Amino acid sequence: MASDHTLVPVGDEEYVLLCDCPRCGAALELPLFAGVFRQSASAGQGGGGTSHVEPMSCMCLDDHPNRPHDRTGCGAYWTLTITSTP
Ligand SMILES: [Zn+2]
Ligand SMILES: [Zn+2]
């Protein structure tokens, strides 16, 4: 499985996660606080960078057929395993 996301540090306590929707290919941005990695680390992972599993859903604003009008995205749901770089 290819890792197709990018983690961009924003200051000391925040990241912006950039990835493409695997279904429709829309470019998505999601703010992530650095605390999610500390929580994962305290759950018992050891050594190196800590990883965090982020549940994702497509939030694109594209006009997809069959999509209810009050929703955004193409309906795709997936998870990203994000590894912090110490
Ligand atoms: Zn889309
Ligand atoms: Zn999508």
C-alpha cells in the first residue's frame, strides 16, 4: 500500500495533513494537532517516530452524481496511518 499523504508541520503543536482521496482523487487538507501522536505513544508504542491512525472521509466539494445535497465528499471512508518524524 503506497503512502500517499504528506504531513506538514505548522508551528510546534500542529500539522496539516495533505492527501488525495483514493476514490475521486480530490486534494484534501486536514489540521492535526501534535497531541494525537503523544496519545498514541502513551498507548505503548516504542522507539522512533510514533504512528497514529486517522479516520478519514472525503470532504471534496466536487459535484458527484448520486450525492445527497446536504453532504460534501464522494462518500469514501478510509484510514491513514500517519507516522510522525521526530
Ligand atoms: Zn470528489
Ligand atoms: Zn473523494
